[in-house]
Amino acid sequence: MLAWWSHHRRSQIHGWIMKILLLDDHALFRAGLRLLLQTLAPAVEVLEAGDMDGALLLIARHADTALCLLDLDLRGQNGMSLIARIRQPTSTLGVVVVSAHDELATVKACIDAGAMSFISKAASPEQLATALRYVLAGQVYLPPHLFDSHAAEADSLKLTPRQRDVLAGLCQGLSTKAIARTLDLSEHTVKDYISGLFKLLDVHNRTEAVIKTNRLRLLREA
């Protein structure tokens, strides 16, 4: 489970409403997204901003904001730097990029910059609803059209329970130290697991591991 979601779930126990910030400079798109979110999760409180200054002000006023749906194409802003800026005020804020630029290189760059999911603006209403359900459930979502079907490859990758735990930590964006602390393992042991996972998945870094894990749905619930 993602770190921001774990934090939010603890808050829900005390009856808090989930707050989601929409950061997009197109008011019409924000209105449609707000309506869809409120349909999928009536208990959600939706905050809106059309620029970065407004978003940071809302985050300061609503420190318990759980999630930010962010458009990369804000006028006058550098797309990737937006992710770091929006996450900087609070470590528990999850960032989901919602963008028309859904090429694989862009998706990889967003995940590498700290985004937890990526939703394409080219998605159909049904696909958008599915993506938001994943996000609201604390799961990583990536555009399925980017990836071919690799069911046979996924079936051939037999992960042990501990490998799955470490891989889940990577997908949450946790550091090696944080994974070790969470799993009550030494950092050296976790590094060995990560190295083994990279070889098993045939990837070279964490971003590639996250992308491939989601492409093959390796951590999907049984």
C-alpha cells in the first residue's frame, strides 16, 4: 500500500474526509474531474487551483490534503519541476499526473520525479473512471495503452513473498533504509533483494522496475 494512502487511512479512522487537490489551468476540465471524483467517492472534498501559487496556498491551508491531480502543462511552468514543488511542503501528499502527453518517456520521467501514478487526458470517460478508482484505492495506475500484453512473461516471474514486499516498497517510492525498517531487515539484505529483483525483471533502476511491475501487474491482488 502506498505511503500517502496509509497515512490517509489512519486519518479516516478518526472520521476525516479525504481531500484531493486538482491543479489544472483549464476550469472546464477541473469541473469534469471534480464531478467524476465526487461520483466515485462522495466523501471526497475537492480543492481546486489554476496555478502553482494557488495550489501551494491551498496545501498550506489544508495540510491534510491526501492527493494532488496535477497537469504538466500549466502555463509558464516547467512540467517535471511541478511534481517536486507540489510534493515539497508535505511528504504524505501523493501526486498523480493527468496529462495529454502520455508517451512512455514522459510517464517514466514523471514516476522518476516522484509521481505515484499517471492518467492520460486522452483516456475515455470509462478509462478515466477506472484510473481514478485505482488511485482512490491507493494503487499505482499507469496508462495500459503504453504496454503490450505480457501475461506469459508475468506468469514466468515467480516472486517470493519477501521479494513482493521489497518490490512493493520500491513502487511506493521508499528508500532502501525505509524498506529495511518497514520489513525489519538490514539495509544490506534489502540491497541484495533489490539487486536480485533488477536482474529478475531485467531492469536497470527503480523507475524501470516500477514501470515493469505495473505493466506486468506483478503486485495485483490474488
